[in-house]
Amino acid sequence: MEKINVNWENMEQYSLIPLGYRFVDEAEVIPGKEAVGKKMFSSLDWYFKIHFPGNPIVPGVFLMEVMQQTGMLIITTMPEVSERLLLFSSCESMRMHCSVRPGDAVSAHVVLDSYARGIARLHGEIVMCNRADDQKLVCSMRFTILNEAELTKISSKMIRGGGNGDSR
């Protein structure tokens, strides 16, 4: 499958995340396989005023969100998937290696391990990419996201089939 370039011009085709909470500026996506999402953090971003005054640092949960939103694009760009919003379900082995500050640019490389019955298991890492020769590992994690619409269809079939997964 060919790469899809996602940016501010076509992001709404693949994501319902509102602009104020979007943590992927652009991405190169191979649907159903992997994606590289990029985010530039500006000194004007709202959270730097409170996290922390005099020592601004990107909250770790926002870095997790960069990875999650990049991973979501792997699923939402698949032709057979119509849902444009997936839910963050779980996180395993999240590790922070360094801080990200205003003016830093990061790149998240996320790989889809499996996708079945609305459940996507992924892993990824974020590197600082301010300069091509200085790519420092920022964080890594394994995580799960859910396609709620797909899970609802499966649950309905199970209920109609007697609750044991047999939908005959």
C-alpha cells in the first residue's frame, strides 16, 4: 500500500480530533502498517504557562498523545475503516528518556502490531528532531487503542447470538 501524507489540509478526512488538542502536525502513513508523525512545540502553546512557570516542559501525557494520535492514523487511513476517532485504552512500558521544551520538534514512529475486532495493539518511540544529526530518544511505549464502532458491532452480534460469540 502507498504512503499517505496527512497534514493540516486533509487531517479532517482521517481524524476528528479538534485543532486545539491535535498533537500531530503532519504524518506519513502506510495504512495498516506504520506511521511517522511530527509535532513542533511552540512557546505559545497554552500548557507551557502552567507546566511549569519558569521551566516550561511538554507534559509527558502529551507526548503519549503524539504517539497515540500517530497510531490512530494507521487505522483511520485504512480503506475499510470509516471511524475517524479511536479511543486510547491502555499503555504498557512507557519510558521517558528526556524532556521536550518550547521550540523542540519531535518525530513519532509508530508500528501496528495487530488489529482485530476493533482492537489495535501498537508500539512506538519519539525522537527529538531539531537537527538531523542529533536525534535523541525522548520516549517509547506499547499501547492499545479501540475502534468503538467496531466493538459495538461485535457486541451486538454476540448478544444476538446468545452471548457466547456464536452469531449463528
